[in-house]
Amino acid sequence: MSIKKKVKQYDALTEISALLGPVSFGELIRSLRISDEVSQTDLAEKLEISKQHLSAIENGRKSVSPARAARFAEALGYPEEQFVVAAIEDELRKAGVSIHFDFRKAAGA
């Protein structure tokens, strides 16, 4: 008889938001990079972007589309949902819309 153990996925966005409040996509990436003790150069290489581009993302000078956020999540081994939600919330903030997007509720989960 096999018993499947339900493993809860780590929700980086929720954990970081609980500590810091709402975070941008760049803040999420920077927090994960620092907590994993990875240099900007190494992370940029893994994401297939330049170090300068990564710096611009982390500092909020460049935004990331939801599609690119999903690719970044896959490359880093995090659930796509967390990165996509952060990217969408950035777009909402830039548009002046103060709505918190809850992907799980929107998806009916």
C-alpha cells in the first residue's frame, strides 16, 4: 500500500510579502537571489539575460511580462504562479490600479 504525502510548495511571494508587505517582481527576484547567495552575474546567466538587465529588473527600472516571469520561474525552479502574480501586480501598480491580484481566487482554486 502506498501512501502519498501531500507536500506543500514553498510560496516565496507570500513569505516575502508577509515580511515586507507587497513586493515588486524585482524585489522578489532580488530577495530570492540574496537568500540563495547567488551573484547577479550567476543569476543573470541562468536567466539568459545580462547582469545589467537583471540589475534594472531588481531596481524597478525594467518590467517583466507575465510570460517572461513564467520562464524565469521555470529556470529557477519556482512555481510559475508566484512570479506571474508579481509581474501582473507590477503592471497594475504602474497603471495606477490599487488591486491585489489573487491568482488562486481568480482561478477558482
